[in-house]
Amino acid sequence: MNAARQSADSDDLGGGFRHFPHSAGGMVVAEAFAAQGVRAVMSTAVVNARDRVAFAAWADAVAPGTGSRLRGVDQVHGAETVRADSLRDGRRVEADGVVATSPHDVAVVLAADCAPVWLIDSANSVIALIHAGWRGVVAGVIESGVRACVENGASPEHLVAAVGPHLQACCFEVGPEVAVQFPKHIRPATTLVVERRRVDSCALDLASAIAARLSAARVPTIHTAVACTRCRSDILHSYRRNGKGGPLMGAFAAFGAA
């Protein structure tokens, strides 16, 4: 399919992210990495990535013939980033980031309001994928991901970051106990388009908090999707909309664009 047709058949989610509804059941692609030979893709509401078999089948469909294995972790909203090759033979650990340097390892995280964050240095063949919610950001998961990339051969000045669709400030109601941890990234309650659940709440701009952490870690290029997971019920899962135990989206990063 040529570029013009692809654009016509897709939905712009901001920050270089596009939704392709007719490709392998639907996917969100971080197009910033396509020219670098990296596949950075996120599933949509047609897939429940909580089901590992279903997610693996979807991932194989959108990146056929890679001959690679998915490397995921048991996410805990912490700051740990682990090497993908340490997860082979079915091993899983508690962490919120995966860094890979081999085309045989596909980094994976799951999300449903938290942000998947891709960190890629294509010149040095280093990929990291981070699960970043507000707790993880406070814990230092962004810095952990950048540090893991550098420890595995990346140069900070070559890193490119892409922050995928997540709960935006329009729907991210928080109380003062959370707001105090994000003094520069709080927006007034009038920003919220959802019905407020508490009188002392305000809105959290998680995207700006993540971008600030990336910039402080010397990542020079940052792309951020503007799509809100709660608002875009037509294509995205959302914890705040669907509740605990609801469906999840899966994101992956792999060398070699399909």
C-alpha cells in the first residue's frame, strides 16, 4: 500500500502515531521509527492483550515472519527495566520496562491508561519499551529506561522517544495526594471533561511529566500522542472507563519494520 493510501486509511493520533483500522484487526503505529527499521506498534480495542495467546496471535499478524519471541514482564508500577534476553525460556520478572539489543527479542508491555514509552537508538541497535503510569513516573521508570539503554550501548544524544496513547489531562482526575508529586504538571479541574468524583481534585498532565523526565535524562527527540484512551472508546481500551480486570492493550518494539 502506498503512503497516500495508508494516510487516507488511517487516523492521526498526534505525535507521529497513526491508527490503521484495516491492518491485521487494527493497530496503532509510531511512524517516527519506520525509517529506522524499527517496528513500534500498539494493539487496539479489537484485541484483549490480557489474553497472552490472543495478543501473541495479533503480534504475529502485524509483524509476520520476524522469527522473534515476545519478551514481557509482570508489571508492578515500579521503576525496574530488565534485559529482554534475561526473559528467555518463559522466565518472567516483576518490572516495568524491557530493553532489547537483538532482533530475536521483541520487547512488550501492556497498558490501559498508562503510557507505553518507546526509547530507540537505531544507530546502536538498542530498543527499550517502558510502562509509565503516574506511580512509575514518580518511582523513576523513565530514568530507568534511559539508563538501561545507555548501559546496553545507546548514546543519549541518539535516543528517540515516543509516548503512546494514554489517559490525557482531560480525563486524568487526581487528588492533592497525587498532585503534590507533580507540581509542574497539574492543570485546573476545569480541564476535566469527565464528571468529577471529588471536590478537591484537579487534572494531571502525564504527557508533560513524562516529557520533562525524558528531557532531563538528555533524550533530545520526543514524540507524544495526543489521543486519550478514555475518550477514544472506539479504538482504545481504558482502565478508567472499563474498570479493574478490563481488557488491556499491548505494545511491542522490534527490529525490522514489517
